[in-house]
Amino acid sequence: MAQRGPLVTAVVAVGGIVGLMTANAAGGLVTAGGPAPSPTQVGATQTDQPPAAGAQAPVETTTAPPAETTTVPETTTEEPPPAAQFPAEVVFVGEAADVPLWIAVAVKGDEASAYVCDGKTVEVWLKGTAENGEIELASKDGAATLEGALEGQALAGTITVAGQPHEFTINVGAPPAGLYRGENGETTVGWMVMPNGKVIGVARTPNGNVPAPALDPARGGVTFQGEFMPAEPVTGTTTFG
């Protein structure tokens, strides 16, 4: 057999070096007697690496449901009912609750006039105001007072005469019921005509007080002490001398 020459030996040596370099470029140094490393072991991906020391796991957050709100009902302030008002013009007539004392109150606008008597000798005229369903009256000398207020269609209150208070509730007296007054010289007469036609009054004369003569409103007056005396309806604006 012919012997290899020096040129063949050099070619084989160069081929081995090239193979070794190729193996190193593919992933690792080939060592004698060991298998070539697996391509999958060349490098770990980021997802395959364990978490770094000290890193915290992501905190899972939850959104709390909105808190329940309680609706507070709106409060309304009730307005007080409007005050009762007197008619533009009216007359109330009636009797006190505890004694035989008759009362008539005439109202017109914001003024009021009143007459109180027992039909024999006691009598007094009063003047005052009528506002928001209430009246306040007094006699000329202030000795008698009358206070009252509307209660439905009636007038209720207290009359004080000679220091004695007396309660009353009197009703509307539609004409010819009502309050009348007559004057003739030094004589003054007051009449109250009740809804049932009964007439109560007192005449103040120079000789003292006496029961008033009977009055027929249709006649417009009476004959008293020999003279005719006109009987004028009294309203809230009537003044007394």
C-alpha cells in the first residue's frame, strides 16, 4: 500500500479544525467523550426564569360595590291656615251664657260697635276694632270691655261689666234683626232685635234708666215721652256722643 503524503495529512488536520469551530458556533464546546448539548438548553426564555429574589407577586384588587344611600324625604313646613275674617258688614246678637244680659256687636270694615243691656236698667255702649276675626272694645269710661273672636259663623268672647266677666256666643242677626239706637234731646235708647223678633233695650233718661219702648223696625222709630224718636241701625262705624 502506498503511504499518505504530507499534503493529505495537512488536509485532514484542517478539516478537523473547521469541524470543531462549527460545533462551538452551534452552542458549545465539544469535549471528548461527552454528548453535544441539546439545542433547547442553549438559553432560558424570560417566562421560564424563576422570579427574582425579593419581587412581590402582583396584588389582586377588587372594586367594592357602591355604598347604599338612604333617601331622606323632604320635609315641608305647613303654612298656618289664614285667619278668619269678618264679613264687610255684619251684626251679631244674643245672650250671655250665665246671666240675663243681652249683647249686640256690629262690625263694619275694621271697626266695631256694641251694646249690652239687661232690658231693665243696666246698659252700656262700647267702641273698638275688628281685625283678623277678633274684636276689642271698651266703653267710653273704660269700665266695661268686650273681647271676642270668630268661631265659625258665630262670635264668642267675654263681656266685663261692673268688674264681672261673662262669656257669650252670639250669632248673626239678619235684618230686621240687629242693633238700633235713638236719640231725642237728653234721652238715648238702645234696642236689640233678636232673630225671633224679640226686642230688648233700655232708655237712658234724665230721670234714670227704664226699659225701652217696644220697637217695630218697619216703622223706623217709636213714640216716646210724647215725641217720635227715629231708630237708626247701628253699624261698626257708628259713633256715640
